Amino acid sequence: MKIGIDDIGLSVPQHFFALEELAERHGIDPQKYLVGIGQEFMAVPAPDEDIVTLAANAALPLLDDASRASIATVILATESGIDQSKAAGLFVHSLLGLRADCRVVEFKQACYGATAGLQMARALVAQRPHEKVLVIATDIARYEQNSEGECTQGAGAVAMIVAENPRLLELHPHQGRYSLDVSDFWRPNLRSTALVDGKLSIEVYLESLRNAWQSYRADGGLGLEDMSFLCFHQPFTKMAKKAFSVFEAIEPEAAKALGEKAYSTSQLYGKAIGNCYTASLYIALLSLLDNSDEDLTGRNIGLFSYGSGSVGEFFSATVVPGYQAHSRRKAHARMLASRTRLGHEQYSNWFYGDNHPAVADYSTPYVTGGAFRYGGCEGYRRQYESTALSLKMAS
Ligand code: HMG
């Protein structure tokens, strides 16, 4: 049975901040961020955007009456959870008008969660091929202001419909997994910003990739020589180059044959958006599918997912004939090109201001022009509005 990604959509905030300006503020050479880190812009959510609005905006274009009727599970993966108990996907399920006969859960394991979601979706579709699963990766990556991590921040969501006989990518059955209890990046409850041991996190990421690759090969996975492209979790796009160097060391001939073009197209969106934790790997995948000028039909793609703490997984997929007809590349290009640049003060207010205070009642200013907005809290209950359906939803 062929199971995989039938449709995939991206959503990013409508504002961004340029890293050149951040470098100026930090009094350092902009080339450190542009070349050394590999980031040009960071996507900045407005006060009335959050992981729920980003998720709903990513999924909305994928839905019509037929897909609404066949989606039986929603898995939302995030590191930026909004409630200790309730799954954020329930707000999304409601905003999107999905059927009530549906299970909705939230997955958490730092940046890795969506890959666990994808594997669970694959298993569910194998069990019940007439049903589809909506997997959404949605995050706002936030570090302390003026910390080393600040330049890697970003925000965005990717929504994927997993189904039998997929129109875009067939997932292979082989899985390479590696888990290790380590404190490289973490966010204790009640903190809105992550804590990180940056250098350690890079070492653990690379160790995880080496081990996950071995596990994937031991599970019967393809050799590197059978792959055309590699998509890596990209907390910043230079990380893809570091990840590729693992293959240059362990599979030198195959890596040489692949060259930098194995991952360079997958870096384009990430450079313009920044880290989106769970969504970053899938943004890399979309970047490749949307921006490659080659026909990718029949090509094998290797994917490495990493979530600090830590879990890594290597898996692979084949691009399905006719995939181009289902591409959303024009909409994604328009979305990125129509964003508004923020100055440092506005960026600072939105990213670090007290826009979502820990009080029972507050409302957010109207900023976003997206189909969904976060209106604030009433008695600690989050309020969402849908301009698409002219509905005001409350929890
Ligand atoms: P840093 O100490 O500010 O940077 O932190 P650096 O001094 O290591 O420099 C970075 C690079 O810029 C170096 O290149 C420099 O040589 C170069 P590299 O050796 O790495 O190839 N450089 C320059 N290049 C050109 N012109 C110049 C110049 N100056 C320096 N003038 C660090 C960097 C990534 C550690 C920091 O940003 C950080 O802590 N980031 C957050 C953590 C992170 O992203 N870790 C990645 C792996 S863990 C992961 O992916 C999981 C995660 O997504 C979370 C989750 O799972 O949920 C983070």
C-alpha cells in the first residue's frame, strides 16, 4: 500500500525583521548572521497571531468538502504549547470546521514532534485507508533578547494531509531512530523563551544524525547513492551544511557525487523565515519541492528530523508522478513576497513585549490580515476569530 503526503501547505506571519539590522544593533559584522548562521530574515508574529492561527492558516487552503469529510485525526505538533492540558489542535479543528467524528491530539518533543505525528499518521492510514490524517507542525521560536539564539528565531506552520495513494510524496517504511536524554535545549514551564547550550546542541544534533542514519540503514533503508536530495531540520540554514558534512565523513564518495545541490534548494525558505522548530524540516522539504527547477518525479529524498532533548529520526520518501499539478508554490511565493518589514522597535515590542500577559482577561490589537486571529483571553479562555467564516470561536 502506498501512503504518504497528499497535500502540504505553509503559513508564515505577515511581518519580518532583517538580520542585517539585528547585527547592527548587536554591533557585529552582518556576515556572521547572513553567512556564518545562514539567515537573512526572521518571521515575526503579530500580537494577534499564535501557533493556532498559524496552524489554521496553513491547513485552510488544503481543505474542501471531500477532505473535510475524510480527515479522521488531527495531530498538531508544537514546542510552543499554549495550554498545559488542552490540545491546541482543538481550536484548529473548530476554526477549520472539521467533522466532530475525529480525534485531535498534540505531540511534543521539541522540534521532532511532527515527525512522530507523520509516522503515526502513516500507521493510522495503513489501518484505515479510507481515512486521512491532518498533521500540523506549528511553532514560534523564541530565545532571550540579545542572546546567541536570537538570530535564529522565526515562526511558521506547515500542514500536511497524509493519505493512501498520495499525490506528492510516498513515504518509505524504513525508519532510523535515536533517542538520548540530554539538556541541550529546553523550556521549563512558565518560561516563554528557550534555554539552550548552543554548542552542545550542535554536537548532539550531529551525533543524533550519525546514529539515526545507521539505524535507518540497519532497517533496510536506501543507500546514500540512491538518494537525490537531503532535507535536514534547519534551526538555521548553516546547520544543513554541517549535517551534510556527516555524510562527507562517513559516505565520502556518495556525498561527493551528490554535492551541495543535495541540500541547497531546501535552505531557501528557511533563510527567509528562521527556525520554526517542528515545522523547520517540513519547510525545508517544501522549499525543495517548490523551488527546484528540475523535475523531481521518482527522486528519493532523505529526511532528518531532530528535536533537542533529544530524538532524531532519519526516513525517506519518493516524489510521486504528477506532483507538480498539486504544488502550492505560487501561493507560497506570494505569501513570502507580500510580507512587511519591521524596524527594531516594532520587532522588539512584538517578540518581547507583554502582548499576552498572564492575566484572566485581555484583548489583542487588530493587526493580522490572515483568515484567523487570536483575540486574547476571557477568564483565561483563549478567544479566536475567523474572518474566513465570520465566526467568533470560544473555547
Ligand atoms: P555563536 O556562538 O553566536 O556563533 O552561536 P559562532 O561564534 O559559533 O559563529 C557561528 C558561525 O558564524 C561560525 O561558523 C563562525 O565561523 C561564523 P561555523 O564554524 O559554525 O561554520 N562567523 C562568521 N562568518 C562570516 N563572517 C563573519 C563571521 N563571524 C562568525 N564575520 C549558535 C551560534 C548556533 C550556537 C547560536 O545561534 C545558538 O545557540 N542557536 C540556538 C541553538 C541552535 O540552533 N542549535 C542547533 C542544533 S539544536 C536544534 O536544532 C534543535 C532546536 O531547533 C530546538 C528544538 O529541537 O526544539 C534548536
